[in-house]
Amino acid sequence: MTFNKAFLTSMMYFMATFSSWGAYYNTIKVDGYMIGLNKNNQGVVDVHSDTSNVSASCKIKNWNGKYHLGAGIISLTSDKVGVIVAGSNMFLKTKELEACNNKFVNLYSVDYLEQKLSTIVDVNFDKKLILALVPIDAQSGAHQAIISSFDGKKNVISGKGFWNPRVKDVNISDDTFSVTDDFYIGKISTNGMYVAPNDLDCSVNSFPGVWDVAKKMKVVFPSDKDNSVVESKCQELFSGSKTLNELGGMLLPNKS
């Protein structure tokens, strides 16, 4: 099955509705603060901390009414620097939220490859990297990934499962992966060295799997046959607690 990229614009409607991406108006926790968009007042974010004795409702200065299509969903970036606002492709800064004190906070944006076609899933501000997903087929939830530097003009990683603007048709059954309830499951490692566009899976047959960003190669642990061991090592690698060499992993050549 193939899909012509000319139809991507119409697919963005389905992306914007967030109709099947988990609970609406969620909250995130960072540095002891609970943060969430206000259910009753658009463009207002609630910040609460028992330990700091803080309870604030802060107006988002540059809020746009169309952002309500994100259904109140927010996601903390893996480095805990930003809070992504679904439906906007923009983010709030956690330190500004923690200090907002019933005043104003700003939404920020970063230019990156194909930002009008894709949705930001994670950001690493130290390494200036963005993980974004491009919707390919709304009915099946099929997507492709973009790994872009800030102001980037190309996808850092190429191959199956990764967006290539030069490809006119996408083979949905072979070159995409599904995104279901947890749209923000894809992450960049805290140290910015690795990226998992979807599930954090370092098994040999994983797709798209975990990738070394600098070397543009897939991470695997072929000598480990126990799935729980592979999963544990994958988590250690992604957290930065151990290196690939220490864990006995290897990188697979990119066959793209």
C-alpha cells in the first residue's frame, strides 16, 4: 500500500484533533511542581507545588485559540527543560512556569525541518535536537520520524521509518510505524546521543528502534536472548547511566 504525500495537508486535520491520543487535560510533574492547562480557561496554565507552597494560574501571553485542538495535552521534554503544548508545535519553559506567580508566561517555537507537516514529540535543548512525527495515514495511525537540528534543513537519520521529502510515495506497510494512545512515547535520550522515535526497543527486530544520532546507526544487543535483559540494558543506555560498550551492545550499519 502506498500513500502520496500530496494528501498530507488533509491528514493534518486528524493530527490536530488528537482524537485518540490518551487522556485530555493531563498534568506533568517536574521539580516537585504539578503543571497542567486549565480546563475552564483557554490559554491559562496551572502550577502547583506542595513543597514550595505554590498554587498559581498563569496566562500564556501568546496563546492562539486554535491550540485548544490539542485537547489540553502537554508533554515534558526528556531533558525537563520544556513543556510541549499539543496542537501548537510550541513549548513552555519549565523554569518560567515554576516562577510565574500568577503572571504571564510565553510560548516558544524553534524552526526545524518540515515543521508545517509534522508534530514535535521531544526536544533536547542542550544538543539542539528535535524529534517530530509526520502523519502518513490517519486511519491506521501510520507515521514517519524526523530528527532535526534547530533550524535544520534535512533529516539527520535516513532509512525506513524516517521521513524523506524526496520520496514521492511512502510504502505504508513497510516504511511507517503506528502511533496509538501515547503519542509522546518517542524520546531523545537526556544526553542527546540516542533517539527512539516510538517504543524504547533495542531488540534486533525492533522498528524503528533506538538510534545513535551522531553515527546514524541502530542500537542492538544481539548477544542477549532474554527480552527483559535487552529492555533493561536499553533503558540504562538511554538514561546515560552506562555506555554502549559497557552494556555489550553494537551498532548496525544503516542500509538505506
